[in-house]
Amino acid sequence: MKKRYRTTLAATAVALGTVALGGCDASGSFQALCTTDPPLPRQPYIGAVGVNADAPLTVEPGATFTVTIERMWSDGASGSPTHPGGVVSMSGPVSGGGPVSVGGLFGPAFPVTLTYTVTGAPGDRLRLTAETGTSVIGTLGEDTYVETCVPVDGLLRTIRVVDGDG
């Protein structure tokens, strides 16, 4: 009975470890300063940038990992936004980092999967950040404006680089 208990406990620990190293919710909503093009009165104005994303909590040196952006948008002006999108960035010791457009009029359609490779050592940290959120307000070609919001602090996730032993 003790052996079976240990085997079950070990299997549970492995499963939990896999979940911890896999994708976890990294969603957020951030206060932002917003503007529109063409300009509306009283700019800039207070709005928000929202992001629904999955990203790991930890990664190992040399590992390749993914971040999935399910949706990203701005939320400041009234109206029915269409073509939500924005820019996210990954910084720190990672290849493939930097700003990436997602959704909107010019980025790939949601969900967007981004792939990175860790170039750092245990103890290093990677930062996944929402840089801007955008939405088109109105019907394209008819009384349309583009809203762009820049978060005051758009940090979605700090990802720790750990050795294989945790």
C-alpha cells in the first residue's frame, strides 16, 4: 500500500509540475492614456488596455516556450469597438523578443501564438508587457476612428528562468 501511495503521489507531483511549467493565465486590465485618430475633444483621456493571455510562470535555460494572446483591446471611448488589437513585447534574455502586433487591422488574427527561446541563466527574469491596445470605433469607411491606449504599467507576467530541478 505504501508503494502505491508513493507512486500516486509522484504521478500527481509530475502532473502538477507540468501544469506549473505550462501556460497559465496572464490576463490583465491596465489603466491607460488614450487618443483617437481623427482626434476627439479632450485628449488624452483615461481608458484601459485589456489582454487575455496564457504564459508560463517558469522556463528553463535553452527551452523554447510559447505565449498565447487570446484577445487584446483598448477600452476608453464610447461606441462599439471592432478590430481589437495591440502590441505586446517580451524582454529579457530571450530570442524572438521585442514588440509584436497582434489582432487589429494589421496583426495576425486571434488567438496569436508567439514562440520564444530562453537565452538566459537560472535567476534571470523575462517580462511580458502590454505596450498598446487599439480598437476601431465605428464602421470602416463611415465615421470611423482608431483608438490607441498606452498603459501606465502593462506588465502581464514576469517569467522566472529556473534550473531543471526547480
